[in-house]
Amino acid sequence: MHREQIETGLLRIFHVLGLLFFFFLVAFPFYWMILASLKPLILLTTDPLNLWPIPGELTMSAYKEIWFQFRFGRYFANSAYVSVLTVLLTVTFATLAAYTTARLRFRGRAFLSRSILVIYMFPAIVIAVPIYAFYTKLGLRNDLHGLLLVYLAQTLPVAIYMLHSYFKTLPPDLEEAGLIDGCSRLGVIWRITVPLSLPAMASVALYTFMIAWNEFLFAFLFLDSPSKFTLSRGIMQIADNIDVSQQLLMAAAVIATVPIIVFFLILERYLVRGLTAGGVKG
């Protein structure tokens, strides 16, 4: 009995140490990024390894400069516009498509539900070249709405797969009762299925937002005008400027990272339930 207690205690210690180690790996780069963005440039260049903040010497000048002088506010607005629209369209279309494959019976349903993720067999760079040529002919290059279509194609298959798995776990009796009471199929989806599926839809929204907010390859290929740049494209342009200090780059990185963290914290309570819901059945 005494030996089992010792083993249990050791396991708990190793568990805590492991959590602290991984927390340090995740939190330290972000901490250093924030500190480097707030420290005066002279201190950052003369003593870059000093990791202790000195309240009287911290400054927000880098954030003001990057936001106003480098048009970072415009990049932020472009990313927010594309990301929010991508989330709304993806969640809407994925809900309808996933409900169709999970509940309705039609020829080819099994093949369709199994082939949803086929697009992910191809690397993004493979499909980027034909999309670039196609967009050039249609005049969709250097257009945020053209970028929106690409992000929609990127996120929709996984979103459909996630919601399909979740819808299969929901009891169909509630939906059948709604149909008997006179609801249309769309009414059943809006009044019954959607409220019950909020955890999965929150997970899909977070996944979609992260993809659209952080995506770089297609933004780099398709956007030419600085006024159309998203955050990832704008940060690269700023980084290519040899006159830009590390302090400004760290401030830009913090601004680009904070919305993801905030969005995650808002939806965090739904995330685990939504991602694991399809593991029961379906």
C-alpha cells in the first residue's frame, strides 16, 4: 500500500512537471514577443537577453508606429473582413451540407460523405498554380473576394466532415417530432439542430477563423496592392524592409496573434465537446 502511494505521488509529480514544461514551451515565445515589442529599441539591441520587464522603461511606441505609419490597421481590417466572412459562409454551407449527408437519403450519399476530404490529398502549392492562372483570366487576382473563395474551398470539407460526425450523434426523434408538428426541413435545422449543435459549430468557427486569419500562401500569390494585403502578407512586406526594427516586427506579431487567442478563449468551453462529439457514433 505504501509503495502504491509513492508511485501515485511520483506520477502526479511527473504529470505536473510535464504540464509546466509544455506550458513553458508554449508561453515563453509569446512572452518574449510581447516583452520585445514593449522594450525601448536601445535596450532591445544592447541587452536582448534581459527577460525581466522594467515598468518605467516599457513603451507602446512600436504599436503606434506599426499601426499608423505602416498601415497595419488596413491589413488588420482586411484580415478581419475576409476571416469573418469565411467563418459565416463556411458554417452556413457546412451546416446545410452536413445535415444533408447525415439525415437525408439519396443516391451517392455514402460516396459523397466519404470523399469530402479528397481535396486534402493534394498539397496547397499544387492547386495554387492553376487557381492563379484561372483567377488571372477572370480578373479575381488582387481581390479579397477571390481570396475568400479560396479560403472557403479550403475550410469547407473539414467543416462538413466535423458537423456530419456531430449530426450523426444527435437523436433523430426530435427532428421527426418537429416535422410532425408542421416545421419545414429548414425550420427543423434552425430551431432544433442548430441549437443542439452549438459546440460543434463553435469548433468549426474557430478552426475556420484560424485558417483564414493565418493563411499566407494564397495571400502572397494573389494580392499585389498594399491596400489589399492581409496581416500575413503585410507582415512579410514589413519584414522585407531593412529599416524596420525587431521591436516593430514583434509588435506586428502580437497584433496578429491576439485576435486568435481572444477568439479561442471565447469558444474554448465548446471546443473539446465539438471536436470529440463524433467519437461516440457516426
